Amino acid sequence: MNWKDYLGTKDFYKRMATIAVPIALQSMITIGVNMMDTVMVGTLGEVAISATALANQFITIYHIACMGIGMGASVLVSRYFGMKDMVSLKKTITIMLRLCIGFGLLFMLVTLITPGGIIRMYTPDQDVIAQGKLYLEWSVPTYLLLGLLLDVTLVLRSIGKARIPLICSILGFASNVFFNWVFIFGHLGAPRMEVAGAALGTLLARLIECGIVLTYFFFIQKDVRYRIRDIFSKCRDLVSEYLKISIPVLISDSLMAFGNTAIAMIMGRIGSTFVSANSITTVTQQLTTVLTQGISQASCIMTGHTLGEGDVEKAQREGYAFTFAGAALGLVSGAIVLLLREPVIGMYNITPETQEIARQLMNAIAVILFFQSANSILTKGVLRGGGDTKFLMLGDVLFLWIASVPLGILTGLYLHWPPFWIYFFMKIDQVLKCVWCFFRLKSGKWIKQINGVRE
């Protein structure tokens, strides 16, 4: 293979940018919302920061489950869109929406029954539990809105409509900041709700954002012409194909969510200072990886389109180019984290101990980002777009639960190593999966046949 095959062509990067840039901008806006939440809540003290961070860890489980449902559907939607098989495409969306709604109702029920019990999974601190419980109680309706927004957005991206979700995210960002300002601090005659106000502000912003996206998807877009009545249509003949591709994605992402929850539990037992420091560094890490996330989803979509057109050799060449782009972005992202480290830490009203922990965590993140970026594009992009979801499920579960979680417990709760090494070993799965998945790409075994159901 010529070395230029690893770099990609001008046309390749142009197509990638068309999909990746709007996705990256939308991710940046979403992260900006999270940062503003953290900064605003941070003025209330470290207990409030920890409470909202841990409450959002549980919400993140649902978030990742919906991403699993939506990304599994995205693999099929991209392939069917490339094949021009609109019948199978619509049936895929129907199955996806039914699963999303079912999961949303389940998480709403659990949160209604035991909000305090959820927070106790993460920390024994009674002050944090009380405020985290309050945040979850106000967040109950957010589940369904979040799930529908995520999954419909993934479908729109898969058919080349990434700009509409981007516009809605801009509106969501503005409304979230406004509602947070009103309800956290009690402006414009509203009651001062503090932590509960942060949850209410997010709920109202999600309502606006989701309303616009769903209105466009069900009533305006003409590429697929999916309408509300299609949710009730028959789709049994495509269920087996959907499950073959999507269930490994759902299992993989869900078990990763529980693994990340286990990591959060470890952090909660190390102490509230570690949790606070991590919540600060997480926002910074997310900001520096938005383009990688955009390329990751673009690689899944482009790979699906290319394979749908039947060009296997082109998909293999582009897989190497995507991986190269991910590694390069990982190096740049790590450097940016180091440059932003001191200014970001200085934004928060935290103790010197928390500042030092945050500083060490950012140093660890800068190292991990190289592997995480390349790994993300392989696992969430190229290999997933090729339909190799069972292999990816094995890698996700194996390295997270056999390496990251045990080593996190050992270094954090028993050996009490410095924060740098605790965090590094909590994220060691990113390094291992990067190597594992590159050899899978090289083998060519990641390209799977996907069948449709025509009428």
C-alpha cells in the first residue's frame, strides 16, 4: 500500500469536513452548556459541584444507552441511504424510536422511585446526596427529551442533514444559559433555586431544542419523509438485522456507561475534592476533543455510504486516513489541554488541594488523548460503520472491566497513588483498545455484509 493511502485525498477531507465540522460545532456548543452549568453551580461551592456532577453520571448512563441505540441505527441508516433502500431505512428508524422511548420511560420511573438511592451509589456524603437528589427530581422529564433529541439527530446526520441539529444546539445553548441565570440565582422575580434551578434550566432548554428538531424531522424534511404515523408501522421483518448490528452497540455502550459509573463511584470514595477536580477537567477534555468526535461520527457515516455503494477497497483506504487524522488530532488536543490547564483551573472557586488534583488530572489527560482520539475514530467510527459491532463490543467490555476498573480501585482506594497515576490507569483501556482495533482494521475482517428488506 502506498504511504499516501494513509493520508487521504483532497476530496476525502472535503467530504469529511462537510459532515464533521457541523457535528464538532454542535458538540462544542453542548460542552459549552455543560461548562456554563459547572461555572454557575461552582459559585455555590464544592458540594453543589459534586452533587450535580454525580447526578449527571446517572443521567449519562441513559445518554450512553441512547447513543448506543442511535449509533447502531446510524450504521444501518448510512448503509441503506448509500443503497437507496428507503423502505429498510424507515423501518430502522421505527425500531430505534421505540427502543428510545422505552428506555426513557424506564429511567424516568427509576428516578421517580429512588433519586436519593441513585446518588448514594456514588458517595456517602449526606450533603452531596441531599443536593444531588434534588437535582434528579427536577430532571425526570429530561430523559425522554434527551433520548429523542440524540437519536433523531444521529439519523439526520446519517442522511447528510447535520446543520439543522447545529442550529438547534445554538438556540439550546442560549436558552440554557438564560434559564440557568434566572433560576439558579433567582433573577427577574424567579425564586432562587440553586442546584434545582440548574436542573430546571437544562429541562427548559431541552424542551425548546427537542421541539424544533422533532418538528423538522417529522413534518419538514423530505429526504426520508418519515412521519409520526410511521412509528406505528410494521417493522418485524427488519428486527433481526437491526438487532444483529445494534444490540452489540447497545450492550457495548451500556456496559461502558456502567463501567464509567463504576469509575465515578471510585472517584466519589476517594473524596469530594477528586470529584470536583474531575468535573473541571472533564469539560476541558471535552472541549479539546470535539473535532475528534465529529470526525468519528463522520467516519461511521462515510464508511456506511461507501460500503452501501459497494466500494470495499475505498472504505479500507479511508479507514487508514481516518485513523491518521485521529492520531494527529490527539497530539494537538493534548498540547491544548496543557496550555489551558492553569487558566481553566483559575476560573473556579476551589481549594488549593482541589487545584493540585485538577492539575495532575489534566497532565494525565494530555497523555491519554493521543490514544483516545485514534481509538474513538476506530471504535465509534470506521469499524462500527463497517458493521463490526460484535468485535467492538468484546473490546469495550474486556478492557474497561478487566483493566480500567480494577486498576482504578487498586491505585485509588488501596495504594493511594498520586492523582496522575490513578486517572491514567482508570483510562488505560483507551491505550489497549487503540492497538487492538488498529490490527483489526489492518486485517480487513471488519467489513460486514448488511441486508435490507424491500417491499
